[in-house]
Amino acid sequence: MRVVIAGGGVIGCSIAWHVQKAGGEAILLERGEIAGEASGAAAGMLIAPMDDTGNRAFNVLRRASLDLFPALIEEIEEASGIDVEYKVPGMIRTARSQKAARKLRKAAEKRPELEWVEPALLRELEPSLTHDIVGATYSEGDADLNPRRFANALAVAAERAGADVRRRTMFTGVMKDGRRIDGVATNTGPISDIDAIVLAAGPWTEALTMRLGARLPSPAMRGQMIAYRSKSVRHAIWGEDGYLVPKPRGYVWVGATVEDVGFRKKTTERGLASLRRMAGDIVPRLRQAKVVSSWAGLRPGSPDGMPVIGRFPGKKNVFLATGHFRNGVLLAPITGALVADLVLNGHTDRRLSPFSPQRFGR
Ligand SMILES: Cc1cc2nc3c(=O)[nH]c(=O)nc-3n(C[C@H](O)[C@H](O)[C@H](O)COP(=O)(O)OP(=O)(O)OC[C@H]3O[C@@H](n4cnc5c(N)ncnc54)[C@H](O)[C@@H]3O)c2cc1C
């Protein structure tokens, strides 16, 4: 079965790998470079939901995806030869107000993986932290990776398994034989005799759906980040207004803003200043550290903040995988596996209706 996937972010790359591995023929189209958009801008944190507030099906999906990482990483690192810099530094969630501390303590009572940490122990665990912290939890299993390397490892692993990965190739439309879509148009020429199409173009998916006669809103949600040259932070730290993640070779990444400003992928003085302020408030030593880079990415949103995974309304062989918003890296393994199942076998063993595009009407 020949499956065209439009979009070479972490979602499209994971779908390509899973389709190829399951015996399909994946053709991955990326108009620029693999992970050149949000997937290359992400922090790469892999964190399960802290509590059970929010949509249950979504929480279950995130936990299930998290469990897939160790085996998937072993598989794609071997197949691609790319080290995705997966590590498990553990995460400290901090509260600087009594209200936030109460919430953390409640979560720690419910979830065995979250350990409540008394202030004296907290200093030992993470000496860089400000003394203003009134409550904290520690979870030793929280992991992170380099999202750009992860997406590239998926793409290269798929390619080495026989997938056709076309970089700098833009999906521009579909070709039909009667009512059935059997080909796609690209800026480098048509691709015919295809069996299915998956639209996984991040926030650009909305424009692609309009070419197919429906409109699925996938708003771009800007996120800005900065990187310090510093070895002062040992663990990932989650604060009330953002997070800090230690990265290999002596960096600390700090993120992220969440801004609904359309497709304006630029950093702003205001956004960067807010990140520097937040980082310095949590780890005062960073006030003296050097910011060595800053960047922004456009997360793919959705009308209800949950991913959109499923069949395109009214089209038998077109599928959607977008709207992963702040969880696209975390959800890449399960999205790839589910979409490959749906496209190749017509069904999945997990209920997809909470994520179906049909929930927004036809
Ligand atoms: C600052 C920041 C921090 C983040 N941190 C985390 C985190 O710690 N953990 C986490 O899980 N998630 C995080 N995210 C969210 C995560 O990055 C996204 O959810 C995820 O990258 C979405 O992946 P995607 O493949 O759907 O979209 P994208 O990465 O946007 O990929 C879509 C691709 O489609 C391509 N494309 C568009 N139109 C076409 C076309 N017509 N033809 C061919 N190709 C096309 C684009 O060039 C792009 O490469 C973060 C995001 C940001 C911005």
C-alpha cells in the first residue's frame, strides 16, 4: 500500500517509520528540511500529565505514548545511526505560592511517581534553586530528548527501511480518478498510484484541508525559547510560568511562551525578556549566565486543544494527524502507530473517537 505523508515534522516522520515498518510503502513529503518547524524548536520533554484533570482519553493517550519511547528509541537509533540524546534527568516541579504548593502536594498523594520533597532535601537535589520555593515534587522517571535528532532518526530509519523521503518537496494538491483520490501533486511533479494520503503538516494542515473541500482549524501557537551556556542545572525544573531543561554539552534550555499570533515565527524582545526573568527567578545563578541562542516555533493547535487523528470527513483514503499543540514530541510514537494501523488495516485497537476530526462536524 503506497501512503503519501505530507509534512516532515516529528508526527509525519513517526507515521512514515510506522507505515514502513508495518509493510506499507511510505512516501514522506517535506517542503523544507526534516523538523525545520515546531519539531526542531521544541524542548523535547517527555512528561506524562501530572494529575487526572482534563480529558481522560487524552491523559491515557499521553501515558501510553510515553511507554513506547524506550523500545522505539532503541529501534530507530540502531536503524538510523543517529543518537537522539534521550536521557532521564528526572523532573522537579516547583511552587512559589501556597496555592500551587497545595496542588503539587495533592498530586503527590495521588501519583506514586511524584515524590513530595522537603525544602532541606530540595537544596541537596538541586542546589541551583532559589530559596523562595515553598513546595516541590520530584519524579525520577521524567525524560527528554533532542527533538530535531529524534525526527531525523525516524526519517532516516524509515528511509533505510525503504521509505521514499523527499525533502524540499511540497504537497500542492490531489489528483482524482473518478471519486477516488489516487495521486498527489507536488512542486517537483506528480506522484501517482497512491492508496492513501496523511496530512501531517502541523499548523499548515488547515490550508491543505481547504484544498480538499473542508476546513479543519489548526491555529499556529507561537512558542519562544532561549538557551543559556551553563552547567548549573542538574534536573528538568517545571515552574509555574515555564520550565528549564539541562541539555548535553553544558546548555540549559528555557521555555516557553504560548502566543496566538498567527504565522509570525519570530522571537520578540518582550517574549525573551519574560523567559530570562522567569529563569532567573527559579535559578538565580542564571542571571549571570550567557544567553547563547533564542528561537521560536509554531505549535499546531486545534479548536479544543486536543490532537486531531483520524479519517478526513467524507474522504475514504485521506487521513489527518495534527493539532498536537504542546505534546507533539511526546505523542509522536503513539500517533505514528495508530495512523499506520488505521491506514493499513482500516482500524486501531484504541478508541480514536475523542480525537476524530468528525468531532468538529463535517
Ligand atoms: C517552543 C516549543 C517547545 C515545545 N516543547 C515541547 C516539548 O517539550 N514536548 C512536546 O511533546 N512537545 C513540545 N512542543 C510541541 C511540539 O513541538 C509540536 O507539537 C510538534 O512538533 C508538532 O509536530 P508536527 O509534525 O505536527 O508539526 P511540524 O513540526 O510543524 O511539522 C509540520 C511540517 O510540515 C511541513 N509542511 C507544511 N506544509 C507542507 C506542504 N504543503 N508540503 C510538505 N510539507 C509541508 C512543514 O515544513 C513542517 O516541517 C513544543 C513546541 C514549541 C514551539
